[in-house]
Amino acid sequence: MTKTLSHLYDSYLDAEAAVRDLQAAGIHTDHIALLANNTDGAHKTPVANGNMAAEDAEAGATFGAVVGATAGTLAGLGFLAIPGLGPVVALGWFAATAAGVAGGAVLGGAGGGLVGAMTSNGVSETEANFYAEGVRRGGTLVTVTVDDSKVAATQVILRSHHVVNNDTRAQAYRDSGWQHFDPAAAPYTGAQLSEERRLYPFAK
């Protein structure tokens, strides 16, 4: 049996370090996915260490072709825009699955489709809505699918890089009036992201 583990990071650098450590532990890149907010254009290249960017090239290009055909937003390999999120970096099944979701529908539904993509990959609906909102607000999400025997060790790796506390952060979102991820909502602007990141010490 396998299990999908997901963690949100305020810092892209922390998420990137987690991915490198997962790769170093022998977890194949096919089982790792990353989704990062890139509204400010800070992420010029996908995860640079190892072959993750290269191995995801085809998936990224496929997603880009779909997005480009419907919204003209492809900025480069692995870079695209999703309603409700804005510009993002998408690697692994985030790119490949979202391409399938968007392929038969207007891209305006892809944000909601993002939540559906997460749930179809083993993330609960409640967590999927939270994670999508977390990325909307500037975070980076990493998911990894591993055998049950590797869950404990993988959690140690993921949690060693300043992961967001889901319960605390979700409550903070709810206190501000948030209920669930809305793909029709306006993406955060660069200024809003800067303000959001100032709330959290590890957002870099």
C-alpha cells in the first residue's frame, strides 16, 4: 500500500530543500510533485538539483500546450497560470494531472480542478482546499507518494524544513473570513504576497 504525504511551506527554498532530501533518500521524482506561487517571478527555474526539471519537461510542456491553447499564459517550461492562483511553478503530477483536467474544459474551471486533482491523488478535500489557498497566498506545496513502510522516514524529511502547521494556518485563514479555495477569486498581487509573507518568519 502507498500513502500520499503533503506539506505546505512558506518558503520556496525550504520546499526545494525538502525535494532534494527526498531525492537523496532514494524517492524517485515520479513520486514527487511541487506547486509554488510565482506571481512575483522569483522562481526562474524549477527545482534545480537532480533531474526533476528535466524529467518533468514533457509533462510541463504538455500542460503548457493546454494552457497556451486556452489562455496563452505559458511563460516557460513548468511555468503556467491557474485561475485563483495566478502564475505558478508546477512539477510532477501537478502539471500532468492538471493538464488532463484542463484538456476537456474551459481553463476557468482548472482552479477547482486543482482541488479535484489533489483529491484524486490521495489528498482529502479539506486539505486540498487549504493547500490551494496556501499556494494562492504565496506558499509552496510538496507532495510525495511512498510505500507505507517509508511513511515515517519521509515525514521526518518533509517536516525538517519549516513546514506550515495546517491547523493553525487554516484557523488564521478562517479568522479572516476564508471558507474554501475559490478559483474565481482574484490571485494575490505581488504587494499582497509581500504583506502575507511578512506574517510568517520562514517565508522567503
